[in-house]
Amino acid sequence: MKKTQEIQLLSRSIHSRLPSKFHAHCWLIDIKDHLALIVADSADIATALRYQQHELLKQINEEFAAQLITPIKRVKIKVITPQHTSSRAQKPLHTPNHELSKRYCRHILDTLNNSDN
């Protein structure tokens, strides 16, 4: 629970530095081994995040120095799109969809499992 709360706080902090149009399209999903893993649902958003990764890293380490066990040294940004989660046709990303959310969560868990290896 504590790690989940920390990740939520860090996500909010990251979103505070980004244009509001990005908020629904990128998420910090894990912090491990001095690495913050951020996923985005499009290459355009991921590219914009990559340009800002040094500022995001600095903000995380300054704002959350007391809560982090060790400082974050790197930000990794991955693109996760609906096409990666299912071969079936998808609804557009801006349409709320419970099934799409579940597929994203499954894919995020797979991504986390693969990052352990």
C-alpha cells in the first residue's frame, strides 16, 4: 500500500510539470533500482516526456527526497498502446472503456514482470 501511495504522489508531481492534455496519457507505474518507469499511450507523448526527463528527475528527487529510500537516477519511458494489448479492434483512447483499462493494467503488469528480468 505504501509503495502504491508513493507512486500516486509521484505521478501527481510529474503531472504538475506537464501540460494538462498529457495527464490522461502518461503514468508513473513503478520505482525500482534508482529507476522511475513511466508509460505513455502514444509515441508523441513519450517523445515529449523524453525531452523533459531531466527536469522530471530533478523534481522527483527534490520534492520527494525524504520519502525515497534512494534517489532516482534514471527515468525510463515506454509506450504502451492498445494495439500491444489486444489484436481486436479498439475504441479510441479518449473513450472511457472498462475493458481497455483492464487490458492496459494487464500489459503494465507484464511490462513490470519483464523489467525484473
